[in-house]
Amino acid sequence: MASLKGLLALEDGTIVKGSGFGVEGLAEGELVFNTSMTGYVEALTDPSYAGQILMMTYPLIGNYGVSSEDYESGRVQVEGFLVRELCRKPSNWRCEKSLDSFLSDNGVPALEGVDTRMLTRKVRIYGTMKAVLAVFEGKPEYTEDELLGLARGQPHISERKLVTKVSTDHVMLYDVDGDYTVALIDCGVKRSIIRHLLRRGINLKVVPFDYPAKAIMDLDPDAVFLSNGPGDPVMVPETIDTVRKLIGKIPIAGICLGHQIVALALGAKTFKLKFGHRGSNQPVKDYLSGRVFISSQNHGFAVEAESLKRTGLEVTQVNLNDGTIEGLRHRELPIISVQYHPEAGPGPHDTFFFFDEFMELLKEG
């Protein structure tokens, strides 16, 4: 196979050259970085990365290959992928295919041999940027100026309704003969979240992001669970409206985008983080126990603390790196939410207790 080449263009005028892998093609999206040392398969298949070009800060990626057991959805969700060095000969007993083959099978262009340290510093200093990644064989189809034009001309991530790309379009049932049944609103749910709920004996009725409140109540659930998902939470007004109509009628819990939607439904506001939190090493302090734990995170937006007045919500957890809100609960109603990913996938298991708290919410009604 002939070697592929690649170019990355950022909206600030930066052009980076490297070696291509995956497939030939063009990828547009917001450039973000993930600080995890492992878990690239879970990250690549996480629906929350829709609309983004993902860059791993750890320098060697692909050394343990790809196992389908690690998929968080049925396909690669990122638009493009960036690494410092690609391992082309993985070695692991679980390995089913190489990372290069995995991206090729999913039609995703990727770039290696780039200075990911420089790019990460740039994103940390100036914030996430619109970017275009081009992978080609021989002569490039686009000039550098044309790529810069494409990078600058694409819509901002806050202008894109990305949830429509990753949500189910029909109701899905998971019956484990449990004592409780939960309606899970799918904004791009990770398989790890579904597994954790099923393991606790919860029957699931997974519904699309725009499923109406009345239709959800007609399913006769014991609670409603809001999943993670991509993009700006204000771009899913249908889900916000649904949650607003469900408040006070049924217990509600949310993770990541679901956490933000809960806050918006109660009258709070959200804002875009400069470069977001993406990785499996984010420290969070729990106010209720005083404990500090390490969490897995993937989000570019957060709830505005000042906007919580008169919402009935109180902060239960904060990020120790920047003080942003990581957990909320309602003072009177059975509503809890967290910004991080308690299901890990990948990451530490410190935060599994969120699902235990959700079980208590179910038992209390």
C-alpha cells in the first residue's frame, strides 16, 4: 500500500504536515485533545465526540490494537484522529485488529507524526479551534489556503445540532426482569452506561432525544435517565422541554450532556469551556462526603454556577482543576446529575457510586 500524506489546518492559520493513515479523505470539526494514556478505542467510539477531530496527548497510540469489547457505540464517532506516533504492530491477547485497520474500516482519516505537544499547548492557550484534516496519496486535492478557508468557513460547534447524528430513531427495550423500569433519553448514550444500569437489574426503554414527555409517561417508567451526547446542550430544545415537563412528576438523573440539560430545564445557564475536560484523570471533590476522586470526563460545556439561583439545584461536586460544577441535586425533588462519566469506560472506578445513588432514588420513588 502506498504511503499516505496528510495536512491539518487550523482556523488561526496553523498548517501541520504528517503521515496519513486510516483512509484518504477530508475531515472537518473542532480540534480537541484527550489526556488519557489508554482508552483510545472507547474515545473513538464515544458519541460525544461527534463533530470533533480528536487528538491524543499520549505519544504512542495503538500498541494494544482494537477489541470490539471496548466499543462505546457501533462505529467510530470522531470526524478525524491525530497522534504523535502510531503503533502498526499491536501486541495484546485481546487484539482483533490494528488501529489503522479499524479507522480504515470506519472510513475515518487520521494523521501521525505531528507535534501533538505543540498543538495541545496551542489549544490550551487559545482554546479549541475549527480545523480541517486532509489525508491523500500523491498530490493533495486542496491547497493550504483552500484548507484554511474550509476550516474557517465551517459552522462553530455551538451552531451544530449533533445529537441528531447519534440518537436512536426508535424505542429500544432491554428487559432483564428487574424490579424497576427506566426511560433512558438517548442523546448519544455510551454502551457502558447501559451496562451499568442493566447490571443493577434495571429494565430500560431507550427513547430518541426528541421523544415527548407525554409519550415517556405513557411508557410507565419508574424514573427518567438522560444520557451523554455531543455539542452544545442549548441545541436540543426538544429534550430540554421534555425534561421541564417531567420535573416533579418522576425521578430524573443525568450524565454529562444530560446533566447540562437538567440544569437548563430548571432555568440555569451553560457556557463553553475554553478547551474542555477530556481524559480519565480529572480530580473531583464531593461536598457531601469531603472525598476527592479521579474521574473520566469528556465535555466542552459546563453549567454556570451563578445561574443556579432560584432553580432549586445545589452543587454537590466540583472540578479541582478549574472549580467548574461536576455534580448537582435538587433540594426538594428527586433529581441528581453529574458532569463527568461515572461509568468510566475507560477510566478509574471511583465514581461507580453514582449508579448506587440512582438506585436509592428509584427505591425512594
